Amino acid sequence: MRIEENRSDEKVKVSNESKRKRRKKKMLPVQKLYKTCKEVFASCGPDIVPSPEKIQTLAAVLDKMTQADVGLMPDMPFFDSKQAPIITYLHLHECDKFSIGIFCLPPLSVIPLHNHPQMTVFSKLLFGTMHIKSYDWVATTDEGDVVPDDVAPVANPSNSYPDGLRLAKLKVNSEFTAPCSPSILYPTDGGNMHCFTAKTACAVLDVLGPPYCDAEGRHCQYYFDHPLANFPVDGVPVPEEEKDGYAWLQEREKPEDLVLLAAPYNGPKII
């Protein structure tokens, strides 16, 4: 004799157990970010950029990240206008291949113009409005001529001009308001030198591959940017009508007014 009722109960139990297993398997966004970074940067290193497919995979994960996914709210003390110009950094993870962290900027605070040597960097604005200004070095020939745009620029141009000036091309000079797509910069393209200015309280989730490392030559260098007209130099290979899109960059010491403090990350943990 078949007892259909018992079999039905058994199916319900199996179904409920399957749902519990699926819930257990559901990965938190921050854990998915870590797992994706681990896969994307596995075979990468200094000056080695992930494949376009891997770039898009990581960008898609970051695009879905929200402030709630990392346990942040705009009313936290990090973002109080009284904190300015203090910027807080929350460390999520760092290894030889990549690092994950969050910059918490109160209104009007600034991360000055700085570089990312040999790195591929993803930045996701979690909330707020921020102005971003970025540059890439201009590639030139030994004769001083500009290399065409379809030829990759060099990270450290061999030729420099008087007073330690180097020619750079403006890549971005705009305001961004969350939600917006992640920005991606590369060792020699995409705006490797950038400056962040918080128009409102902001949180920026950053992924660096590989991270800064003084011992390996990946030192964070800061810059002044000057209009070309401030330092007239004969033979600058930039057409007159395009000069607003270029600038002189000049190395500087870390700004004395830059206050960057580390604080514990108390959001969902990476395991």
C-alpha cells in the first residue's frame, strides 16, 4: 500500500532542507568581492593588467556594492563636517596581489593628486558627491614629439622639462554622484594620477592590484599640477588649441595638511 501523504511530507522536508542549504551558500557581497579579486589578480603583478574579461567581472561586482554591504551610514562620525580635513581609511584586506579598503571623506576634504605606480585600480563611490581630477603622462619621442594616442604611453617618461616638470594629459575633471559606475585606472592609462575632492560626505571603496609597496618601488608620489602657461617652455609638443587639456606635473612631498587615519572596519567580515 502506498502512503502518498508520507511521501509528500518527505518532499516538503527535502525542499526545506534544500532552501536552507541555498541560504547557507549565499555569499555576502563583501565576501564575493574578495573572492573575485582573488581570481582576477591571481596571475597579475606590477604592470600586469588583468584581461578585459576579468576587468569587467570585477567591475560588475563593484557596481552592485552599496554602503550597506560594508556597514556604512552617512551619519557616522567619519563623515561629520567637523572632522574635515581628516580622512579615515578602513582596511578590509591586503595581500601581495591586491588590497581592499574604504576611504571615508567628510565634506570638503581632499586626497591630493597622487599616483598608482604599476597598478590597476578600481574605485567605487558608495555614496556622496565627489570631484575627480586625473592625468596620464604624455608619451613623447626622443625628439620631443607627442606619440599618437593609439600608442601606449609610458609610466615614467624619459624626458622631463626644467624644474622637474613633466607633461601630463588631463583625463577626467568632473563631479560624480553615487550611484555611479566604478572608475578604473591602469598603470599607464585611465588617469593614473588622480585627486579626490569631497563635495559632500563620501565613501570610496578602493581595490588596488598590486598594493603600494615601498620595498618594491611602488611608492605613493604626490604632485602639484600647473597650467602650461605658468611655465613657458620652447618646443612643448602641444597644439595651442589643446593646451587646456594638458598640465605640468611636479613632484612634491606628502602634503602636511593631509591627515589620513586608520580605523577598524566593523562591517561584514571577509573570511
